[in-house]
Amino acid sequence: MVVMTDSVEQRGFTLPWLLRALAVGLLCGLALDRIFFSHWTSLAGAVQSGIIGMINAVVVWGGSMLGFRLLGKLPNRGTPGWIAARSALTWLGVSSVSVLTAGLIVRTLLGAQAFQLELLPLLMLVSLAIGGFIMGFQLMKGQILLSRELGLAQARAQSMALRAQLSPHTLFNSLNTIAALIPEAPGEAEEAVQRLSRLLRHILLALDREQWPLADEFDLIKDLLELEHARFGERLNYHLDLPDGDRARLVPPLILLPLVENSLKHGFRPKVGSCSLSVRSRDGWVRVTDDGIGRAPGAAEGVGLRTVRQRVEALGGALRWPEAGNGCTVEVRLWP
């Protein structure tokens, strides 16, 4: 997916853009006329070349704007090579249609003699060169913007991890659970302390890494769920399903933990009765399913979920909310 920057492509077809396109087209038309045909000896020939250049500039430049908008709407899924090839072919098609459209307009307005078909390859090469320059310039700006947004999303994810997953509320709940277990079940209390310590160590380790194995992410989820199980008791049932072939796959740290925390906080805490949660990895997708109170259709995503979506999409993945008959389901694609 092409990142749109704060440029004319994003603002639309404005009067300043039209004036710039006409000026560029006039200069290009006169220059090409002088280089290839020397029509400057004829004022009428120069005027005609200038008009042709302005028409081509407006149409080709406008086609570039529409092409970027089209590329921005394409799904950002698949391997980098496939995305690049698809984008290049789309751009080539849009550029070719723009050149042919410009030629048709010229022939309609100025007559067939104003735009000879034998000149089409030359004009197409020039137009594609101009369009390629515009595309390259916008892609470089887009890559810079994407890099900054990814860095910001990672920073927000780290902050969110400490705030949401280790918030005073979550930490106090764990400590209160441990305190309640000490007089009645000291062995379980000791085990809960060890899980809390392991959870803290895992998260502090994750904050210093850009990637880690999916198995480590599942271990982190297990530590959190075991702590919550000590508080919920037999009300909470969970199942973690990670195939051996996916254990070593590298993923961004703390990418799934907010999804599990979302189920615990919004799905289970308001619910009366037993609660079930599952986390499964299949074919590049990780699905988190719960039978909590459910999620309203079209509900806004909070800071934690938005951060997960930003990180996943910046790496070429996706986050979606399939329809669930009971409870809530969220799926994340972590690799092609």
C-alpha cells in the first residue's frame, strides 16, 4: 500500500495545481518542439506545441494523482515482491491510459494533424519518465513517513505494554490474589508469585527486542492467563494452540498480549459465569476467541488495539474482526 503524504496528491485537483501543470506542460511542449521539430520559426507551430504540452501535462499529472490514490487503496498483503510487481503494473497501466487519453483529447480539439500516431511512442516515453519521477519522489517521501510512523507505533506499543499489561490495576489484582492465597494455599501463592515474576521479566525482555519467536509470545500469554486463573478460579478456561512449525517464527514482541488483555477486561470481567478463551495459530493467522459479552459491530478500537493494528499493517500483515455468534473473535496475520 502506497503511503500518501501531505502533498498535492492528497489535497486534490486545486487551482494552484492546475496552474503548475499548465506551466510545466507549456515549457515541456516548447522544449520538445524546439529539439525535435524546430517549429519556433512558426508562431502557430510553437503555440500548437505549447497547447499540446499543457494538455498532456494536465492529463498525465492528473493520472499520476489518481494512480497514487488507486495504489493507496490496494490491500497491503503478500510478499514484498508481489506487492511491488502489482504496484508497478498498476502504475504502468494508469500511465499508459493517461497518455492515450491525452492524445485523444489533442486529436479531438486540434485535429488529427496536431497529434500524429507515429509520435505516440516518443510522447509515451516522455510521459512515463515524468510520471516515474513523480512516483519515485512520492514513494521516497512515503517510505520516510512510514518509517517514522512505524517508530512511533513501536514507541506507543512499549508505553502501552507497561501501561495496560502492567498497569497498577492489573498488578494490584495479582498482588491481592496472592495475598488471599497465602493463608489458605501457600503453595499456590508461591506459584503465583513466580508467574508474576516471570511475566515481568518476559515483558522487560520484550521491550528491548524488535522481534522474538512466537513461542515466547505464547509463553507470555500463558503467564498472564495463569495469573488471571488464580483470580477467576474455575470460571476461567483457556486453550493455547501453537503448532511446532510456527514456534520459531519471528514476530514483534507484545503483539498478541493486548488482544488477550482486551478479552479479559472487556469480555470477561462484566460477565457472570464461566469464561473461555482460546489463542490459535494457523496458516499465518493467529485467532483470539472468547465467549465474553461480545463486541458491538463497528465499535471503535482503543489505544492498545489501534497500536497493534498499526504495527501489524506496517509490517505487511492485517487485523480483522470476523463475525462471532457468541463472544468476540479477532484475527491477526503476522506473516505472508
